[in-house]
Amino acid sequence: MNDFLTLWNDGHIPIFDGLYFPDGTIFDLRLRCCPSPRIIRGQPFVVDWRNVDSSRLTSLTETFCLDLLEFGKMSLGEGSYGSEGFFAYYNGKNELQWACYSEFSNPFITAEYKGDGQAIVESSADYRINVDVLRPQDMHIL
């Protein structure tokens, strides 16, 4: 395995909660829906992409795409195990800028563009997250 972007373009992601960037930067960011929705923020971490066990990969399925006008688009969906969800931001050139993956969030099923790079994504677990696509590390539960 070469790197995160190679995995992503092949429709896979490691089963490690986080906010992933194409340059390899990963922030520990865990989205939890029970007992109440919350975001747990940790430290950046490193994955040795060459040694990621294929049993620790999940396949991604996009289920919703949101047009962000001049900002690009967001892709939302699920992993292959049912409890997983993801949302990702692509710039106006359709280049991945970041992806947020959660093993226990449930799938992300819909989103709404609020303008000025602000979007609200919704999980099938019935909670919503406000995301500034240019500062995804500052996302918060509504």
C-alpha cells in the first residue's frame, strides 16, 4: 500500500477513526452517537501505510453528494460494516482535501449547504454536525 490517497481512490479507508488529509496527516477525531452525540478529539497520529493489514480496511460507498458551489462538493456515505460513516470534501477541481471516517457514527446520509463553506451533515443515528470545509478540525455537533 502506498498512501492514504491511493487507498481512498480505490474506495477504501483504514478502520481507524480520524480526519485524514491527502498529505498523510491524520487527526484522532472520534464521532460517537451514544449515549449522546459527541466529538472526541485527540492527537495527530501516523499510519505506516505499507503495513496496513487488509483486514483493517473497509470499503466505502458514497450515498449522497452535496454541491458546495464555488467551494466544490462533499461526499457522504458508509463503510462495509454497517456502523461506519464518512464525509469528505473535494475542492472545485475535484481534488480530495480531507476525509472524516468514523467506525461507530453510523452512515452519513444527507447534508445541507449553508453557504460560505459551511455544511451540515446528518447521520442515520439522527444527529447533525456543522462543518466548515476549510477548517474541518473545528466541526461541532448541533
